Amino acid sequence: MTAPVCGAVAMAGVLVAAPQAHAAVRVPARGAGSVAVAVQVQTDALVRPDQPASRHYTVRPGDTLSSIAERFYHNPADWRFLEQVNSAKIKNPNLIYAGEVLTVPDDPPATMAYTPKHARSTVLTSSVTLSGTLGCGGLEELWEQAGGSSAEAVMAASIAMAESSGEQFATGTVGERGYWQINPDHGSLSTYDPLGNAKAAVIISADGTNWTPWTTFTSGAYLGRC
């Protein structure tokens, strides 16, 4: 591997992401794992004494479930709680839309029974094709759909975010492709296809046990990404 900034096997350099098309009215606010841009909060005027207080939050462009969870709960992993609380509105945790009004309880339960990730993966595999710009949650799901170890999903997503910022068509300076910036030296493994790119990452990293081909791992640039 050369010394890339982006890729699996010779990942290096500045990324050039393909432009993303968004609807004129409903602007996607990026996925479960990206960076928040702005905040607008409204506290409920009346709160029943026997129920925890909650707030209403209006999603802004650039928001993600994890960034909202980080702001209110100081823990981005609580995006799963927000997903469940707002399940009637959120069909895909990686696609929330500007203008949507989410319910944000004051505090998530200490014993929140989250839906297991592998169970959510089963649903997504049959009904949702993960593609386009993904946040940490979407990248974790994609990694698992490609056969990657669930124990390494967060690490895999962190590497991908450091490599490509979650852009499906990110391209490195020597032609590295996709979320995990797979070097063209790997032949057909170097692809922009979401699932194919994730499978390449699973193979090259030996199912998440060896991330040294990625310079974002050896440099520590992946830390704190997911």
C-alpha cells in the first residue's frame, strides 16, 4: 500500500466526491453518524409530572441522529434511542430530513433495550439498499451486510469515515474508490458499488483484524470518527 489518506491498500490523498443530488424541498440531513450543523430546540410547555420531560427538535441540514444524540445526551451512541422514540417518522436512521420535528426526551433510559444490530441488518438487507452518502450507522450496517464481524463494525465505520467522509463515489489521488478507498491494485475489489466496496474492506482487513493497509488507521486519523 502506498501512503494514502484514504484507502484500503494504497489509500492516499485528497478525495474528490461526486456531487450529491438532493430534492429541492426536502433536504436530507445526512445519516446516523455525521457532523451536526445547526440546532433549533423547543421545550414542551406542559409536562406531566409522572412522565419525563421531552423536547421537540427541528432537523436542520447537516444534522444526523448521532450528532443530535451527542448534543442532548453527550453520547452519539444514543442515536438508537432517538430512532426508536421517533420510529413513526424515521424509516431509515441514515436518512433524516431537514424540517422534520423529532421528539427528544430529557434522558434516555439507563436500561434502553436497543434492537440488536444484526436484527436491523436483516431488515435493511431485504428492504433497503444502502448507498450514497452514509453516516456511521449506515457504514456499520453495510459492513455487516458484507459479512463483516459485528464486533468490528464501529471500527470499520470509523475507518471509512476517515477515508471517504462516507461518500460512495469518493476517489483518491491514485484512483482509490468508494467508502473504504480500495486501491485499483486490487482489481475488481476496487469498486464504487457499496456492498462490493464493503466486501473488499472485509477481505483486505481480514474481517477487521488488520487495518494497517489504511493510513488513516496507522496515523490515528480514524479516532473519534464514529
